[in-house]
Amino acid sequence: MMRLRMYYPVFAAAALIVVLHLVLALFGATYYMTQITMSAYYALVVIGLCLLMGYAGQASLGHAGFFAIGGYASAVLTTYNLNPFRDTALIARCQALGLTMQWQDIYGTDILSFAPWVACVAALLLTGLVALVIGASVIQLKGHYLAMATLGFGLIVYRIALGTPVLGRADGVSNVPSFHLLAGLQVNGRAPFRVQNYYIAWAVVLVAMVLALNLVHSRVGRAMRSIHENEEAAHSLGVNTYRYKLAVFILSAIFAAIGGVLLTHYNGSIGPSEVTVMKSVRYVAIVAVGGMANLWGALVMGIVLNFLSLRGVFGSFDDAVFGAILIAIMIFAPQGLLRVPRLQALTALLRRNP
Amino acid sequence: MSNVLLETKGLARSFGGVHAVRDVSFHVPTESIKAVIGPNGAGKTTLFNLIAGTLAPHRGEVIYRGQAITGHKPHAVAALGIARTFQTTKLFPHMTVLENVMMGRHTRTRSGFLAGMLNLPGTWREHRQTEAKAHNILADLGLAAYAGETACNLSFGRQRLVEFARALATEPSLLLLDEPAAGLNIYETQELSQLILRIRATGITCLVVEHDMSLVMNISDEVVVLDQGQKIAEGPPAQIQRHPEVIRVYLGDEHG
């Protein structure tokens, strides 16, 4: 199967992830895994945005909004105490169906909330619905008009997060419980769970990568790229450009929301800093520096830059660094870093000797 | 009327105060080559866009195989078996020649988002069939050697040919050709005539908007002449060449 070649980098990445673990363990620096795990969840946003922006050619300056809708929805549903309502018909029904869980927060308060998997499904459905409504009305806009409309969406989500009591206003939502997956695995940021969460996050990212790679090499992926290249020609060949653009928009929003849900459970909290315009700009900058229509570039840059940012390498100039990256890329390498001639010769060499 | 593939009835479209197309009616018989000619600004391309769905007419009807397709969107028109080329070649410049032609198979293939993401066996099989089909068409047009080339690296003439290949990949019943000879030299134009005749021989009806009189007169069965958005003559090429109104429009009053 020639198609298997497409997955070689996935196997290589998987091996690299294990090697990285061993190296960190060897040097007693496994605490780095925390930021790597967080970066991996941010990378999910970048992978989705890469599909939308790099391949389908539709800019979005509102993807932090989708990340936050996923994260906040999951946080609220798993922390909102349903005990006062436990005897109402609806909540009793939910309990009987196993949709809720009983737990104690760090203060020892008994909490009855929705189970994380229920919250996760609800969060993704909500994100999909919001993306559908927003996308249906703005996706036919072109170029910077679309960028501005999505920027407006991001701002609205930010103000809603800041102004809504149930979303914790400026404090956000904390005490988010861990997310129990199968076989004893759980999304949980505490130190004993560090290693398994490193692998959980990477597993999710690699699955997302495989799905995205498959998509861009498929009939649909070709149609997405054709819209980017020449929308009128694509339309005349039977591509329902509006529907395709909308579908990719929703898909990329859901990728972002998955990152939001999992990172919120990992961190145990989410706050309005996740929804700022600068977060959306950061995702765009990462896709650009990764080479726009380049999923691996987006992933590598997504991990590296977020990791450096989370380690505090950029200090208080964090946002400024991402702004500067965006400017530099637009001026010196609008096709992305990997298309710079000298590097291109290098990648060609690598391709010849795999 | 079963031998009429496409018909327009009183088609009209204006931009602001300019009547780009007014009250144009004609029909295209199945497996014929019909040409639409006229001086610059006669409304030829607008007429094309009205048929292909790029523009919606203000009045009138477009009837294809006996059914009104007026105001259908381009993708819906394409799905019915109407393919087109553009006046200025519109390839997907950074995709390979092969991928460009594979795009022509879009309406003939099914795989959606989910199947694409999961890369199901059926999807993969469909992909290979599409690829094989595209290779065949490229070979047929003498473009086999360029399959892996990025489209924008090809010469102008070859890009035009790739656009033909892409349109043919849709297996159209009706091919709309918008000034296919524009920018081609005499030899290339002659080759183009042969190509269009070959396409028609495979059972594809062609509607050609053209400036180049030699091309039109050599290959078309019938010609429609537009001037200032209106049809001023229609008939076989020999008759059109002698039509006083056509001579007046093309050469000026004193020749009429």
C-alpha cells in the first residue's frame, strides 16, 4: 500500500515521543511533561485551524472562542452543583441514566454534577452548533472580511466569559474534576498522573493528525484546496463551496473544542485569558509559521512555541513575541518557515533519504 | 424537441443601467457545435455566466434537457453535466496537473468528510479510480508527461489544455468554452479546432463563445451573433458571413 507512506511521520512522531519521555526521565526532568501535555492540547486547535486556514484558505481570528466554548461548557457542567435540584424529575432521571457523578471538591463539599464524558459530548455539540450558526452567516465573506467577522465573534465570547457569573467572570471556573477515561486512565494534571497524561495527550494529537492527514489527501481535501486556489473554478466543477467551507469551519471548531475540554480537565480550571484576541492571533501565527498548508509544520510549531511560552521563556513579552512572529513570517516567509529556500533544500534532502 | 440540449428563452441581465444581455433566445441542438460571437462588450461572457449559474438572470429562462435550470448555482449546474472553461484560464495553480484533472471528477465521486478522515477502503478505491481516469484523460490530450508538474509552471497553451482536460474529466453532456482561442497563435488555434471537433465526435455538445472568426467559421454548425446584448443574427456560418447586419457590426457602417 503506497498510502502507508503518508503515515511514516506518524510512526516517527510516536517513536520520538517515547524517546523524549526516556530522555526527560534520564535527566530527572519529567516536570517538563506538564507543559508538553498542555502544548499538545493547544496543538489540537492549531491542527484544526491549519485545515481551515492553510488548506481551505479561510482565515479565522476567533478560534480561541471555540476552544473556550468547549472548555467552559465542560467546566461548568462538571462543577455546577446539582444537589439542590437532585429531587427534581429531570435531575433524578439524569442520575438514573448514569449521566451524573458524585464527588467532593478540595473543600470537602459534596457535589453532584454531570459526568465529564457527558459534559464533553455536550461541549462538543454546543461548539458545533455555535460554529454552525456563526459559520453559516460569515463563511461566505472573503479574505479580511471573514477575518474581521471571526474576530468579532472571538470578542463576543471573551466578553461573555468576563461578564457571566456562572462562568466565574474574571476568575473563570476552577475545581474542575479529572476526566476518567477507560482502564484507569484519567485526564488529571496532578504529578502522579504526569506520565500517563503525557501519553494521553499525544495519543489524542496523533489520532487528530491521522484524521487530518487522511482528510487533506482525500476527495474532500482536494476540494478544500481547490476552493483556496480558485473558488470560482471549484464552484464550476461542482464543489458546493459554501457547504464545504462551512463544514471545515465546524470541523476546525470542534478540534479546538476538544483541546479546550481536555486542557480544562487537565488544568482543573479555565479562565478568560484563554479567550483573549491574542490567543486567537497566536494560533494564526503558529499556523503561518508552520507553513500554512502544512499539518506537520503546524504541529511542530504548535508544540514548540506553546511549550516555550508556557515555560515562560518569552517572559512578559509573550504576546509581543507571537505578534512579532506573525509580522516576520508575513514579510520574510509568507509561505511559512519550511518553504524558505535553504530549508527547502534540506527537506528535499530528507525526503530523498528517508 | 428531443434533439435540443440547451435552450434560452428571453434571457436578460443588466448591470446598473447597462443591459448586458437583453431578451436573448436560442437553442443548442444535441451533439452540435454552436458558437456565440459578437464584438467586445456584446454580452457574450455574461450570457455564459447566466447559463453556467455564475450570474442569475433578471428575466428569462435557461432550459436544459427540457428542465428549467434558471438561477441554479454553478455547482448544481455542474452536477447536471454542464462543464465550462474560462476566458482567462482558471486552473488551481499550486496543485499538480493530475490533481487539477482529478478535481474534474468531483461530481462523479462520492466520498465525504467522514469517509475521507477515516480513509475507508471504499474511499481509497475511489481515489485510485479517480487517479486512473485522470491519467487516461491526460494521456489522451498528450499531457501525460506533465501529470506531476505544478499547474502554474506550464506554458499558457498547455494550461489551457489542462483546463480542457479538467472539464472533460467531468464527463459533460454540454461543454461551455469561453474564448478558447484567446491568446493562442494560429497553429495552436488550428490544433484547438481539431480538439473541439474530436470532443464533439465523442458525443459532447459544445457551446463556444469566441472572438476568433476563423475558428468559429471552421468548426461551428450554427452561429449566434450578439451586439449590445441583443441577438442580431443566427444561422449556419456561411449565411452569417454574408449577413448585412453582422458585417455592419464587425466592419463598420460603410461596408454594410
